[in-house]
Amino acid sequence: MAKNNKKQQLTQEQLNAIDLFVLGKNDREVAEAIGANRSTVNQWKNHNPVFQAELNRRRKDIWEMATDEMRSLLSDALKTVKEAVRQGDAKTALEILKMAGLDMRNVNDNLGNYGIGYLSPENITNEKEYISSIDKMLEDLLK
């Protein structure tokens, strides 16, 4: 089914609810704002696939905009890291790298893909072992 057809299946009340959810409102706040019962709003959010898909699409759009904004700050963050390293503040430098998504402990992460992990137990175990070894090396460097 095309995206526009799915969106057309949602009522204006549901679209308003989605607007409020992406602004960070909870079920009670959304229900009060649109004049619906909280259980109705909860039902849409947890059991209506069309509603869920549109909410997820809107959240993804917002996340992508935030990610783009974060990327625009990367140059300044890297300059700060460079200066911190030059001044010998390795701990601050490492923390800034982590916040920028450049934490080298997880080589598969990149900005825009947070929250999605491996799908196989073997990869998860391997990643944990790898992170543990990197953490040990970082601790040794900071001593």
C-alpha cells in the first residue's frame, strides 16, 4: 500500500496525536490535547499498525534531522578533541569521541544507526568481547 494511502487511513485526530507524540508528549497528555480517551490513544500507539508506521516514519524524519545537525557540529568537536589531546587530556578527548559517534569500540556504529544491534547471538558475543578488550586498552592508556 502506498504511503499516502496509509496516511489517508488515519483520522485528523490520529495525525494530531502523532504530532504530539513526536513532540515528546505522553499518552495522557496526547489524549487530553485531542479530546480522546487515554486508552484509545494507547490502543492506536500499541495496536494500530498504520498509526505505528506513521509515528515511526515521523520519528525517523526527526531523528535524521537531528543527526544532520549533529554531523554539522563534528568539525568543531574534532577541533576540541585535537586541542584536548594536545593539552594531554586523553579522558576528555575519548569522551568527546564517544559523544560524536566515533567511539572505536563499536566499529559497526555510525551516526544515524543507534539502537539497532546485531541479529545473531554470535556477533553479539564477539562484539562484547571486542569492546571488553578495547576498554582494557583504554584503561591502560589512561593510567
